[in-house]
Amino acid sequence: MKTIRIAAALAALSGLGACTASDDAAPTGNGTAAESANEAFGTAPATPTAEGPLAVYVGKRPFEPVEGIAFLDHERVKAAVEVAVRNEDPRLWVFRRDATRPPIVLKDGRLLSAGCETGNCAGRNWTIRIDTIGAIAEVCWHEGGRTRIFSGGRAAVASEGGCPTE
């Protein structure tokens, strides 16, 4: 009986390790800050299918409702962005309704929801990159010629170029 309990406990603990696999995508400190930011934002473990409560938004615009709830109004999206971005200004822009927004796309197993200031897309743009479950988000923020990546509530990391839209 003890052997079964120990085996069950070990199985449960080994399952916890899978929950932290996304830590491998975090910048390692090697290379420049821009390279680390691009790696962190651009390479995520790919999932074979788009499953999860947010997958239904692929191809929709961020404020186009699915079953009465728009992507940017979804509690999981709001919570994940709140955790990712400490800076209030980017957070406010990400959720503004008066912005230009292409449809949401699926890339490398994550949803990309991009937007920009209407009439000033080159000057201010952003992209939310979030898993289809809505647990982890990163936000790319481009303003005044500077691009930064917000993730996990940490200070933003500088990046090269603008934010991806697809």
C-alpha cells in the first residue's frame, strides 16, 4: 500500500514539472537584451492544435464577441495582461476600443492580438501574445521608436523593431 502511495506522489510531482516548462522560453541572460526579448516573445513551445477557451477567437477582431464576450473583455485575457504589464499606460492602450486592430491570429500555439493608435500605427503599436488557456501573456509595446516586452510583472525588456502582428 505504501508503494502505491509513493508512486502516486511521485507521479503528481513529476506532473508539476510540466507546468513550469514555459520557463525554458524565458531569456537566459546570454546575448543582448534585444535578442533575449525577441527570443522570449517569438519562440514558444508550439502546440499541435488550438485548444482552450480562447482558441475560439482566432480570426475574430479583439472586440468581436463570441458567445457574448469579446476577447479583450474576457476575464482570462484581462487577468493575464494585468500580471504581465506593471506599467499602466501600455495596459490602458491595449484595452482601448478606439484603436486599429487586425483579426487575432494563432502563431506557435499562442494567440496574437495586435493593435495600434489610429492614425499613428508606426508611432504606437502593441501585441498581446497569450496561450489559448489564458494563463500566460506577454505584451510587446512600441512607442516613440522604442520597443519593449512586458512579461510576468517584471520590468520591460528592450527589443529591436516593432511588435509582431502575425
